[in-house]
Amino acid sequence: MVIFNDYKPGLYFYMVLPFVKFIGLNAWSVRIPGTLFGLLTIYLVYLLVGELFDNKKLAIGDLKLGTGHIASFLLAISPWHIHFSRGGWEVNVATFFIVLGLWFFLKGLNNIVYLFLSSLVFTLSLYAYHSARVITPLIGVGLFLIYFKYVRKHLLNFALAALVGLVTLMPLAKDLTKGNITSRMAGVGLFADTGPLARTNEQRGEHNNFQGLFSKTIHNKLVNYGLAFTNNWVKHYNGEFLFLSGDVIERNRVPETGQMYLFDILFIVCGIIFVIKSLSQYFKSYTLILWWLIVAPVGAALTFQSPHAQRITIFKIHQIICLFVYWIICYLELHSLRAYVLGSYGKRISFLIAIWDKGAG
């Protein structure tokens, strides 16, 4: 699909067509698919967390909350997720398929049918958004390494599932030969920025023998573009980007706030502490989430516009980490005094942080 000389993946536009047919070409018909997939992703996070961890429940009166409830709730109120669920962004569809693919994969460890479905939906994510064409294969590599023993034991099943994905991938491979994808990279890709190249020539010029082996070894395109990529990747973990100002491109964020709430910091810190203490119990699940967080910004880091909230929207599922504080509550409920102290003062602290967060906005 070509829009203003920009090649966009076509899956989202096919999803828009039924709504255009029934309600006409307007803002509603274009935005409805993005909203629907945003809502479905919330439910998928609930299912995914149930597969990754024991779905413990904490009784609060007659209400019982599980880990999946906490995780999906945090995603549902995330300004990052809400913002990209309100517009006609293809990235929401890609996020949905990646989360669905992960859930199917985990289910597929016990049922081969889900394994085939995982391969299929992972491939569909590649048709939804450009950055998924980088992130999805990397997530696939992570799954292969994390569950290597299981993959080796059931190699035939995984080979057949991979074959399904390759067959589904054939139309996209055809696009590669037409240059549609390469033209996109030429416009926004990291190598479209001539800054690192100019910096290389400038650095070599500072040496007496600028054509010498030493200057060429330490000052070259590989080094400077590598540093530019690393810098772009690190920017996506910047506290100002995540919690204070958000994306500098205003259409990619909620006005006057970060991509996340300030009170999320409390959950993340508590979560990290709990991960360290219970690493052996959920080692594979923690490794998968860590790998997810590492590879999520890679696609965006390969462009010269970083940090970029839209291109790393899969990163917003980092809200899953916030649920780890829930296990702390579950643990402390066995110790009534400490549970009371945490519940009593924790609520007050969270309330004050929320007020400060709103005042800062």
C-alpha cells in the first residue's frame, strides 16, 4: 500500500474495508479496527500472564484478583496503550498478533495445534507494521533459545510449524524483490542519516595520517553507525521519555505526560526486587520478558528518529513487569502485620504519587 510515496503494510487496510463498506469512509471506519485490537490485546495480556506465571488470586472481600487481572488492568489504563488505540495506527494490530503468537506458543508446548497457530499469527504481524519485521524474528530467536531443550525434543513439530510460517511469508518475500521495504528504510532508516558518515570523516581528519590503518580502524562507518544504533536503543529506556515528557513527536503521546504514569516506577522497582528473589522459580518466564524488553526498541533504533513511541509500541507491554508487585502482596498476606502495614501505607503512598503525577501534568 503506497500513501504519499510511503510503502505501508497492507493488512490494516484490508481490516478497514468491511467498516468502510457498512459505515462509509470516515474517521470511525478507519479507527475502529485499531480500537478493537487494542481492547483484544488487553484480554490477551490477561491470558498470557496466566500462562507465564501461576495465576494466584488475592481475596479482597468477595473479590478475587489474579495476576492476569492486575497486568491487564495496568495495560488498560496505560496512556501509551490508550493513545494508540484511539487512532488508525497499524502498530496496534502488530502488537496484538505478537502477544497472541506468544500465548499460542506457550499453549503449543502442550498442544501442537497451538504451535501451528503461533507460527501463523507471528507471520501475520509482519504484514501489519514495519518494526514487527525486526521484532518478531528476534522474539522467535529468543523463544528458540529459552525453550531449546523442548524444541530439540519435539523438533519435527517445530519444523512443521516453521514451514507453515514460511509459506505464509511468501507474499512478503515477493515484496522484498520489488524494493517496497528497502525504499522505506532508505527514507527513515539509520543509514539515511549522513551524520555518522560525516562524523567519521571529521574524526579521521584530526589524525596526521588520516588514511592510515589506525585512523581507519577506530573511525569508520561500522563504528559510528553502531554507536548511533546503541544510542538510539538506550534512549528508549530514558526516564524522561518514559515517565515525564514522552515522545517529542506530539502525535505519538498523550499531551503533557510521559508514555507511562509516574507511579509505575514504584511497581517496576518492587517488581525487579521480586524477580531477583524468585528468579529460579520462574526463570524461563522472566528470561522471556527480559528478552522482550531488550528487543522491543531494536526496530526503532534502526531509524534516525529515536526514541519513537509508535515504533516500539510492543514495548508498552512492559506493564507486565508491574504485576510482580502483586506477588509481593500475595507473599505478605501470609504475614498479617506486614500485609496490613503495606496495604495501609502503600495505598496512601500510591494515592500521593497519583496526585503528584496529575499535578505535574
